[in-house]
Amino acid sequence: MPGWVPWVVAGLVALLLLDRLLLRLEQKGWIFYRRTRGPRGGATYHVREMASVFDPGIKYVQEEIVEEEAEQDESGEPLGD
């Protein structure tokens, strides 16, 4: 057996264990990882605003998203993705 095979197997096992650890932390509510969608950040809004300088069509998308978020805040229902 070549010398690199045990290293590859050990690496795969380490990745699997790391995945399980991160899923456990997510289950406890400490992090957002794979199964839970994180909160929408304000950074996305600012990136779209800067992009609208170069592509004015994005401005309409930005306005629509802000309106949908306002409607969701008023109704209390989650947005349909």
C-alpha cells in the first residue's frame, strides 16, 4: 500500500468528524452551518447598492427586496423562497 493512502483516509475521517462537530454545534444553536439559514445581514443590502452604480437595473431588484422584507415584517410570515 502506498504511503499516501493512510493520510488520505485520515484526512477524510477528520473532515467527517469536523462535519459532525459543526452539525452538533448548529443543533445547539451556537452557529449557522448547513441546515439552518442564517439571519439576513445588512452587508448584502450595501453590496447591492454599490452594484447599482454599475448596473442601474439592480436598483429595481433592491427596491423589490426591501418591499418584500417590509411586508414580511408587517405580516410576521417568512418570505417564500
